[in-house]
Amino acid sequence: MTPIVEMRGIRKSFGPVRALWDVSLYLMPGEILGLVGDNSAGKSTL
């Protein structure tokens, strides 16, 4: 089955601060994803 969303090796920094580093995500048809984490953990950036 082919993923409907595929992200590989996502990185994002704000100056010296790493918000995301080497994040990968595969979302398959019919799956539901909940993204949770602490404040300033990079959820909105992703």
C-alpha cells in the first residue's frame, strides 16, 4: 500500500535551536494521526 503522506528527513532550525531533526512520517490510507508534545516541541513547525 502506498502512503498518502510521506515525509523523510525533515529538519528545521531557528538559529542555533533545532526544532525538528531527521523526522520521518508515513501516513497510510485509513490511518488517523495525532501529534502531541510539549510546548515548543515543533508540532506546528512540522
